[in-house]
Amino acid sequence: MNYRVVAIETAVADQARLNDKDALGFPTFTAPAGEGLPCRHCLQWIETGAPATFFTLDPFAGTEILPLPGPVYVHGDGCERYPDAGRLPVHLFESPRTLNAYAKGRKLVAQEYVQGATASEAVERLFGRGDVEYVHVRSTTAGCFTFCVERA
């Protein structure tokens, strides 16, 4: 299956890191990371104790009209954006993830709960549906957005 993994844009991460308000006008803050925080920019785990910037992100911004803002983290001291290599960051599936498959108009058409090796198969299965435009990967335990997967 041809798909691309879309991490948040560098400009969005930098705005949160460098300002006291995010793109939505909510406060941002940087503090030592707790355990198990994925960076939404490089899609790597933020090391416990390393600076982590917390802010509000609307993963539908620029794509759909209805917003769905929620909390996310990025490395507080910067990082390289995850490359669009057409492969999932499988290490993030060590913890449970929810795959929300959307049709145009932010219509949720399917949802799967995955962990570990089942993630790639589930993404391919969801894109096998003709009505799926993109898939949001979210934390199953916290509910927050992790990254987006789009058709290539």
C-alpha cells in the first residue's frame, strides 16, 4: 500500500517552542518530560527528563472545517521532522494506538485499536476501503493525536 506518514509541520512545532501561545491562542509551556511522551514532530519518544513543549493542536486545521483541538508534545529543544518515507514509526505502537479512518468532511468511517505488529496490517486494511481519505493515529490511553497517515 502506498501511504505517507505526516508529522506536524516544523513551523507549528517551532511556534509552540518559541512563543508563549500556540496557533490557537492557548498557552504553551516547556518542562521536563514525563515517561512515554511521543514527539509529534520527529515521531520519536521524548526522553524522560528532557525538555518537552506542551501545546494545543488541531490536527484538522487546513483539512476540515470542524476543529478537534487537543494536547500534544514536541521536543522542547528542537528536532528533525519525521521523514515522509512511506513507513510507519512502529516504535510508537509499543503502546496502544487508535486508528481513526476518515472520509472527506471529517466523517469517521472506521476505527481500529492496535498495538505492536498489527498496526501496519490495520493501516493497509483501512486504506483498502474506498471511502478512507486519511487516518489519524491517536493514543488509546490518553486520546491525544499522534500523527496522520494519508494516501500517497
